[in-house]
Amino acid sequence: MNTTASTSTSTDWNAFDNASFRATLREFFEEHFPSEWRYPQRRLRWSEIGPWYLRLSEKGWVAPSWPTQYGGMGLSPEKLIIFIEEQERWGVARAPDMGITMVGPLLINHGNDAQRAYYLPKIISGEHIWCQGYSEPNSGSDLASLRTEAVVDGNDFIVNGQKTWTTLAQDATHFFLLVRTDKSAKKQEGISFLLVDMNTPGITVRPIRNIAGSEDFCEVFLENVRVPRTSIVGELNKGWTIAKALLGFERIFLGSPKQSQYALARVQEAAQRLGLFEDTGFVDRYTKLALDVSDLGALYGRFIDQVKRGETLGPDVSMLKLFATETYSRLADLLVDVMGSSGGTPGSTALPGGKTDALTTFYNARPATIYGGSNEVQRNILASSVLKLPS
């Protein structure tokens, strides 16, 4: 484990009172986070946000939820929520963090000792940057229908297939993916979970340019990619259980109030500049959404508590993803309405006292209800698994 991370674990952050802990975080974020990256309109690339990741790693703050024995801060649920709140309050941009939020917790709970010893320190240090290989061209929300195949060949798997909508794969050094290892089994069976080095021969990454001009997502092609069998997490053909655990973590992250808080702040800012708080119709609409954002924060905190207690996330986590993405979409719509005839103009529009970019927020909100499992699928999960309604 790198020495900088292990040194930081000597601080018992949970012994701090909440006010002191919050003040410590706030001082650091305000002093050290680059002002040009606050509240970014797009996902930042590793070349841009990587130095901040490394700064957090050196300070021992890059993995706030991990146990201290693995280089994390070991924060209690209450302290973790404060950490997230202070990042979001200051508009701290999200780094490529799937290693922190998904692979790390996965290996801590489901990996073996050798995998934890090898991968976790490299995630903490920023040596390994991870991307997710779940969705395929014909297997998005119906993930269990995936067709990427891994065939056992001695001490290796030979992997062939295609993944798509892979976030920032062009910056990743490693790739965690679901593969079919038994084609004769039912859809949810015969799937395994692999950890793959992106430098392995046979992997091709092709960025996808979106309507806003960004290349946040990629296609990844795998042609006769040789992966050691030691790279499997859990048992052969039992990857679906692990995948569901990670989907829970993903929906926790997608349920963060950060996007909605940011959009609400932009609506408030633009409305103040345009004098719209004198309009009772606007105030009614704004207030309802402000209350939704507050409720979203409370719901998010409840699921964060559950994760930190080590409890398995149930299907009810789907309501967090639903609430977060649909609140964000409504705020994006309101921001476009606030800007009037300028709402559909690309880039920033000058207003009294500053500028506002409504269209980028609107673009970002469109796919939010689709990725991480479409909201239609999430409603079906809640209906069948939580409410026990007949199918």
C-alpha cells in the first residue's frame, strides 16, 4: 500500500465532532480545488482532473468510504454524508472514480486476498483507472441478455464481444466486465465477472461523440482477448450476483443529489438576474423542485447509511435513481424555460451580472433517465420486487 495513503489513516476522523470535521473539509476544498473545474458542464478527462485525484490520494482522502486498513478514511455514515455534502456544496468535479466507488467496494466484499493486495493500492494511488463493461449494443437495460463471451483456454479466458456506453474508456487503464461463460444456462446464470488490463492485445476503444460535442462514452471491442483466470471475481458462472451488487452501488451514485443541487443553483442564479422571483408562478414551480432536491438528499443519505452498515442493498434502491434523474430533468427543463428565447442557444448566454448555459444542462439530463438501467425498468423492479404487484 502506498505510504501516503497509509499515513493518513492514523487520523480518526470519526472522533471529530461534526462541525469541526465539516470545517476541515470546507477549508481544504475551498483552498485547493481548482476554481476553473467547479460545477463542470461535462465529465472531465483524466488529463484535467487527474491532478486533483492524486492530491486527494496524497492526503489520504481519495477513498472516504473505504476501511482504513485498505487506505481509506473509514468514515462513518454520518461523516461520509458530510464529506459528500461539502464536495457538492463547493462544486467539486467528479474524477474517473469507478475504482473508488465500484471496484474497491466489490473487491473488499467479494474479492480474494491476492486481488485486494494487488488492485486496491493501485486504485488509491491513481495508477489504475477503471471503466465499466456492462452494456452492449443489444443489452442495455436488459443486461442479463449480454453476449460477450469468455471461453476457458488452459489458465486463461479468451474473450470476444463488444461493450458500449463505456464511460471514459479512452482514459482507463483497466476494465471490469461481465461475460457469458455458459451459453446453455438461463440468462442470469452462466455470467462471470472479470478484471481486465486495457493494454491487453485485442482491445480497441472508439469514443462516441454526443450531441453536446463531448466524448464521455466509448465503444469497446474485444477480439480474442486473453485474460488470466485469476482475474475472475467470485465463482465461475456466478457473476450476476456480483453485478447486482455493483448495480446497487451505481444507482447509489446516480442517485446523488449533486446534479440536481447544481441545476437548482443555476436556476436560482438565472432567475435572480432576470427578476423572476417576483413571478408567483415561477416561485411555485421553483419551490416545489427545491423541496424535491431536499428530499432527494435525505433519501440518498438513507441508502448511504445502509451501505456503510454493510447491509445488502435491496431493489428499493431503484427509487433513488428514479427520483434523482427525474428531478434533474425537471430542473433542466425549468432552466431552459427561465432563459426564454436563449434557452436553446448552445454555450453561455450573457445575463445581467454573469452568464448562464442552459442547453448543456438540458443535454446532460436527457440520457440520465436511461443509463444505469432505464427508469421504465426501475419502475418495473419497484412494482414487482418492492410492491409485489402482479406482473
